[in-house]
Amino acid sequence: MLASADRVFTAPQTGPQPSPRSDVEIYQMWEIFKAVNARVKAGGEVVNLLVGEPTLPPPQAAIAAAQKALGSGRQLGYTEALGIMPLREGIAGLYRRRHGLDIPASRVAATIGTSSGFMLAFLACFSAGDTVAVVEPSYPAYRGTLKALDLIPYRVATDAATRFQVTPAMIASLPPQVKGIVVASPANPTGTMLSATELRAIYEACRLHGLWLIVDELYHGVTYDQPADTILSAGDDAVVINGFSKYWGMTGWRLGWLVLPERLVPRIEALHGSLQISAPTLSQLAGVAALSADEELQPRVLAYKRNRDALLAALPRLGITRFAPPDGAFYLYADIGDFSDDSVAFCKRMLEETGVVTAPGVDFDTADGRRFLRFSFCMDASVVDEAIRRLEPWFRSLNRR
Ligand SMILES: Cc1ncc(COP(=O)(O)O)c(C=O)c1O
């Protein structure tokens, strides 16, 4: 006879099945992670240009604020659904400081990372079954989140000719079933940015065609030759998504924000209250303090810039000549089509033969990503230099297709 625990935990062979909408793509990057882990387990070295996660700790002021809150013995319970006012006001102040814009704190909502910001924004803007345009290459979770919400991602193909960014002409030629578009500046995996003029033209095109415009500005602050412009300079009728994960290096604190058109505020408040209650209280308190940490964070951006410049100088020596130089973020998206049309296999081989690991393009672009790699450069300069040192002779030894 079976023990009762066995009976309880034996998975049924038949019965209710998972929903089709939960069948989101698994990133190929996880396959590469597995290969990395296997290599490390076998005692091998890995020079990691794979992940997009800053390696330095959060700003001192954020840590101090969190320690103070913990030490106070206060309850740290839920907050209001839209977040604590000092955080929402601090974020409004950021737009004043960075862009000279007066955004009322009432239009700012604190979220659980930008990831929850996307979910809330998509729920507030679209109905099940709607089609939403997604620029490709782009951060793969846009597609996964849309699919999980029963929305249909519509691929807008871009290439180096427009620096992998959408143009107003592309927006004008979207099919009529498209209800909105997701854009990022600076973007992942390309690091390219939209200028104020381009943002304004995109904003106007979306208004003309009655589309929701959702702009991921998570990499604001991590820019090299000039600061990023915000879509909010073009007007109030776009949804801005941002957060503390990248410039502030606070990925695990799970803190993001939305800047919303007035008419979405009550919807987001209700949705957040129902779905997540509030963003983590400790992180919100730390976030308020992090907003004044520019002095500590600026040298980090300079270090990323130095890594970007080292990669930009090295890639032609590797025989990689087709890429759009990144304006921000900490990624470079390179066309390796001369060497391979299978970026996953190429990444695995590169890891095996050099120890250097990058992300395969297929996660970011469902059609053309097989001939691209994403190099991440948010790590220490010594890691980037070592990768270059190993990759130069290796690429030179490869046969061109
Ligand atoms: C462009 C972009 N948006 C959003 C995210 C999600 O970040 P988080 O949920 O930590 O804010 C990432 C993470 O890498 C990203 O690259």
C-alpha cells in the first residue's frame, strides 16, 4: 500500500491541463546558463558577459535607509497601492532634475520592478485578445508578459539601418488590429536610444493612429555620450516604465515605477491593490534614499562607458563589423552572421572553447536573432578585457560562412 504522502504528491497522468496562455517561451539564455553551471561544476573558468545585472552593491544611502527601517522595529506593513508619497514625490523630482518636467507625484505609481509595471500597464491598456506591437530585437519578457495576459504580440522587425529602433513610418504601417506598441530607449539588447525628435515623432504617430504608447526607460541614467530623453517631454499621453534595477543596481529589491496618463491612475491603483497590494515597503524606503545617490553612481556609468569603448574598439579586430554602437544600457548587439546562423550553438561552442559566454540573439528577436549575440558589459573592466583577450584569437581562427 502507498504511504499517504505518496498518494498526495503523485502527479496525475490526466486531468485539467495548463492554460495555453501559460505556455510562454523559455529563454534560450537558460540553456546557456546550464552550460555555464556545468562548466563551473567541472572546475572550468567562465568569463561572463551573459547577464545584464550590475555587480556592485546598491548605493550606500539605500542600504543605510533599509538598515534604519529594519532597526526601528517598525512593522513595515503594506503601503498604499500606488506607493509611499516620499517615493512618488522623489521620482517626480527626478523628472524635474533630469528633464526639467513638472510631473505630479499623483501620476507616479510604485511597482514591483518594471516587470510588474508591464503587467499592470498591459492590463490597464488592453483587453484579452488585443494585438500589441513589440519592436524586435527587444527584451523578451515583453512578449512573454503579453502572451500570459492573453494578448498577441505583433513583431515589428528592425535592423541596424534604424539602429534597431522603430520609426513613425513603421507605426503608420501597422495593421489595424494593433492597439498599442512597446518601445524602449535605451533598449535591451542594443543599447540604442531615441532622440527627443524621434520620441516626439513616435508619440505623434501613436496619437494619430489611436495607439497606446508604452515606453521602457529602465536604462535611463546609464547613458554615455548624452543623457536619455523621456517620452514625457513629448506629452503626457504615454505610459512610462522605469525602475531601480539598472542605474541604481538594485535588481533584487524589486522596485520600479510607472508614470501614467491621469485616466489610468485609478485603474492601476485598483489593479495593483487587487494583484499585488503594494511594492515592497523596505525597498520603497531604500528607493527614496537611492534617488540622491548620483555622486556614488556616476563613476559606475563611466566604468560601463569604458567597457563599451573597449568592446567597440575590439569587435572589428574580431571580424565583427555590423553593429549599432550603444548609446546607453550595457549591451552591444552584434551580427555574427559571417560565422554562424545558430546563435545558441555558437554561444555554447564559444563557451566551450574560450570560456567566454554571451547571450544568443534568439531570445531578443524571434526571426533574425539566430545571427546575433548580445555582449553585456556591466561587469568589472578586468572581465571585459579578459573576454576580448580570449575572443580575438578565437574569432580569427573561425571559418567564415
Ligand atoms: C529593457 C528591460 N526592461 C525591463 C527589465 C526588467 O527589470 P526589472 O523587473 O528588474 O525592473 C529588464 C531586465 O533586464 C530589461 O532589460
